[in-house]
Amino acid sequence: MRITKLCSYLDKQPGTPKLLAAQLFSSGTSIGAIIEESQSAESNRDFISKQSIALKEAKETRY
């Protein structure tokens, strides 16, 4: 929930590109969804792949 509040705040700030807030929202909220999806992975390889994608999204969000 904090990521959505931050993005909402950034979106309203003058001088902050709307694209920045949108990208932060996209990468920040997808992490949980991907991790949740990995819980029903069809194999260990699929699980690791999904977790890897979530980690990449987390790194992008942190950047």
C-alpha cells in the first residue's frame, strides 16, 4: 500500500514526470503479484523463473 500512496503523491507534485510515477507504480505493484503467482508454479524451474522476475522488478523499483 505504501507504494501506491507514494505514486499518488509523486503524481501530484509539479515537476515530477507522470511517466516516472506510472513506472514506479507498475514495477512496485507487480512484485507481490508475481510472487503470489510463483506459489502455484508448475515446476521448480518455473518457480525460480518467477521469483527471478520478481527480484528484477524489486531492483527496478529500488532504482
